[in-house]
Amino acid sequence: MGRRNESPEKKRRRELIRELLKDSPLKDGEDVNALMREMMTEVLEGSLDGELEEELGYTRYDYRNKDTDNSRNGFSQKSVRTSYGDMEINVTRDRNGEFEPKIIASIRTLSVRT
């Protein structure tokens, strides 16, 4: 299947990646792994933040419109071992300790170490 049939979203992501690589050319496999770890970290942390936002029912800065007594309570750091190497991610927490992110189950299959 050619790139002609790519969705606009996928084309936009490819363009962003090309722009990123212009500013930081990759010299070897270590550079590729480092970039992939950084990207995975951003994706995982963004997903975790989105899950907490959905569970609490309000965005980070819209706390005045919340319908819960629960709130964000910072982060805990976890070390995740992936095929790209070990990476540290910040896992969001809630004040009541009720937040169980769904993506953590996926991360655990990647050998999470705390």
C-alpha cells in the first residue's frame, strides 16, 4: 500500500518527524534508540495524563468545574524496560489513590520496575 492512501493525520505525523530529524540528525543506532525512548516517554505520559483527566472529569486547569472531591496529586516515577532500553516515566496520581491507569497493564508487559 502506497503513501498515497495515508490519512491526513498520518501525513501530518510524518511531516513532524521529518522536521524533528532536520534539527537532530541521527548518526547511529544509539541515536535512534534515544529518540525512540524519548518519543515513547512522551506518548506514555500523555496517555496517562489523559486517562486521569477522563477519570476525574475535568482538565488540569479547569478545576473549578469539577464534579468530584478527588484531584490530581503529582506523579510517581517508574522505570520501564522496553526494546529501546530502559526509560523513566512519570505516572500521574490522584489524591484519593483510586486511579488505576489502563495503560499500566500494557506497560507491565514491558517489565515495569519501581
